[in-house]
Amino acid sequence: MFRKIRSPKKISRNTEPNTVSDRYCAPTGAALSPDLQGNLQLLEDIFKNCSDVIIRQFVCAQNEEIRLALIYVDGLISQSQVSDQIMRALSLELPLTDAGEKLTKANALHFIKMRGLCMHQIKETENISEAINAILSGDTVLLVDGHSRAIISGSREWASRSVEDSKTEAVVRGPREAFVETLLINTSLLRRKIKNPNLKIELLKIGEQTQTDVAVIYLDGVIDVKLVAEAKKRLSKIKIDGILESGYIEEFIRDSPYSPFSTIFHTDRPDRVAANLLEGRLAILVDGTPVALTLPTVFVEIIQNPEDYYQNYQFAMAVRILRVVTLFMSLLVPLFTLLS
């Protein structure tokens, strides 16, 4: 269990916003307006000099008075989904309701959401910052003229490394898979191993500039709730411009920072993380890195091997004892040699 809370250091930076982008990259309560051109002008100011941000304006096929706009980041979205399931879907006439209600400017948002889009995941928002974060995360934002709410469509798709063998914790017997740099793939690897609704995955955003997705994972009913609360408390206190690797998180939340033995373990094997979750530990995954953190850890876990879980328990225990014996021998034999 954690023993004390460290106060994270904040990187020195100018806290006064100088541009529109600075004002809206951080969470804020600012809302969209019903004026489409006003919203687009605001987004163009925010994404000024961002050549990969695409703003596509068009009209709805069934009623050309309804102007629409799509905003997304080229390279982070699935081109086929945006073209086929959004653009092409809205270029066709939307089906009427049973009452024969037609598409008008007043009910356009509801019609498009319920009958026009062929996306597997959509939601609405009226918050500018939420829309910006969705765009930068690989989603597509659809604005409808006359409505102060935006439709966020799940269209994320970017280049990622395929699941491969672990290079740092290779085993003879056991799964041949390791975490990758994509958070969604990593959480799915854990879901495959623990098919239980009590496996909770809570997403946080850390990093004032990078807005990095950080997943806190635990098995409800097995873990001590105090451990979860303490971990969330420490993560919420992290104030830093960017999180590029899980090592950033480790430095901020670990106990005994001057000890050579860390109280947080790191691994790139999903099976090892799953085993720790079943033992009542907590895992932290960071988007952009294949290394997961599990906590709390003990010294003996450092000298364990993932393959120990797949061997006969008698053989595994004998090997673990042998590792401990050889560890002390490697430390004490040189000392006795010098003394003699």
C-alpha cells in the first residue's frame, strides 16, 4: 500500500493564454453557438497553421438549406468510414418518420443522428473543448447549422504496430503477445483474458499540452478500494505539460523515490498484468507506450518470471528459491573473497 503522497513538480510555463488555441485546449465550459460560420471561424482560429486538420463544408441532400461541416485530423481517421458512413450517408435522402415528418432545419440534428449516420459510436456535445479533444483524438465532429450541439462520430484509425512477442520477457511456455503503443489494443488484450464486467477501465487525461489518455485498470471486488482511491488521488495531482511514457507517471506517484527498489512494477506482458489484477493489484496503461505499470509491488516479484505461472508449482517454487539463493550468493561471495 502507498505510504505517502508526493507533491508533483509542475514544469514552469506561461499560464496566461495568449491565443485562442491556448484558451480552449484546456477543459472549459465554453459552448458552441447555433451559428455554423461562427463555430467554423472559431475552430479555424484554434487550428491555425494545422495543415492536417480538415474542415469540409457541404449541404444535406434532402434539404439544401441545411449546411453541415465535418472536422477531423487527416491521418487519425478512417477515410473509408468518413466517406461511406458519413459523407455518402448524408448525400442520400433521409427516411421519414412514420408520421411523415420531413427533414427541416429545426429537427436536422435529431434526424441526422437517428437516421442519417451509419456509425457504430456517436454522441453529442455542446462543449467546445470536448469537441476539440475528440478531433485531436481521431474522432470526426459534425456541425449542423442552427444547432449549438455537435455530433462526435467514432472514426479512429491510425498506423500501429501489430501485437508481437515480448522482447524483454520472453518465455518458452506461455502466450506470445505483448502490449503495443495503442491504448485501445492494450485494453482489449486484457479484456480477452479477463471476461468479467468487474474489470473496470477508467480513462483519465493527463498532460496540459499532450492530453494523454491514461487508463486505470482494476478488478472490482478483488482490489482494496482504498488503493484505487489513493491511485486516482495521486494521478489527479499530476500537473505537467506532457506525458510521453509511463515512466513519467511512475516518477510522480511512487513511494520512497530515493530507494533503489521501486514500489511500482512495469511489464509489457498482458498475461502478467492480468495475473496481478487477479491478485488485487492495480494497473496503469498510458497511450503511446507498450509498458504497463502495476502497483503495489514487492521485492520478490522482481525476481519472478512470467513462465512461473505455467510450470508445475513444485518446480516453479524450487526455481524461485534457487533464484533467491543465487542472488544472495552473488552479493555475499565477493565480500567474503575480499575479507579472506
